[in-house]
Amino acid sequence: MAFTITINGKAMSLDVPEDMPLLWVLRDELGITGPKYGCGQGLCGACTVHVDGLAVRSCITTAAEVEGAEVTTLEGLSGPAADALRTVWAADNVAQCGYCQGGQIMSAAALLEDNASPEDDDIDAAMSGNICRCGTYGRIRCAIKKAAKTLIV
């Protein structure tokens, strides 16, 4: 079935089954590798993308569900929050193995776009469900706080 989806600012017409997970559309059909396969059940967050600005799990979101929507992956993420997060992530060596970090950044960016001064509870809520097998949660939290401080004018 043909769907029109805007991905990273480009409108695309795709002929894929309506129940194909967005993750497979992105990775297999389009070669976009920022979102990763982790659990296939929306529990780990490695596949997180933004759909119309909201962080969603692309492994449990179908192509039909995002028809006509704006999908942003790590590759297309831009703006002050994204820039601040990327800068801090690199400068502070937040990632260890890095597998989950795309999903972590996507969730953190959605948080900072909505709340530029998050408290610990806000960060916990926004990042819940993003699993890091290396346990870099402390570094992730510090990076989000540090990035948020650069957004306050």
C-alpha cells in the first residue's frame, strides 16, 4: 500500500504493507540507521523517533499510523535542544557502547523542546523506558541538565 510520510523534512511516497513497523520502513526501505532494533516491543527505547514532535517507539508504530505525519530521526534532528544535547553528549563522553544513545538523545530532545528547565522527576518521566545496558544513566541525566542550562536565556 502506498503511504506519504515526511521523513527528516522530505515528503516520501512509500509502497509498503500498512502494518510494517516504522522502524523497518526507516532502516530497511530507506537506509536510515539512527533508530536501532532493541526489543521489538516498545520497551527499550533504542528505536525512538519523533512523530509530529513527540517521542515514539518506531518498532511498535506502523507505517499506516504515520501517514501524513512528520517523522524525525536522529539524522534529521535539529534545533537548539538537539545541538545542545549533541555538544554535551560528545564533550562529556556520555555514551559507552553507544547502541541506545540515539534513542536516548531523541527522548531527551523531545523533553527539552517541551521543558527547557526539567527537574529530576521530569527527566525520569521522559527517559523512562530508555534502557542503557551499560548503565550510563547518571551521565545521561547530567548531560540533559547541562544541555538544559545552555537553553536558558
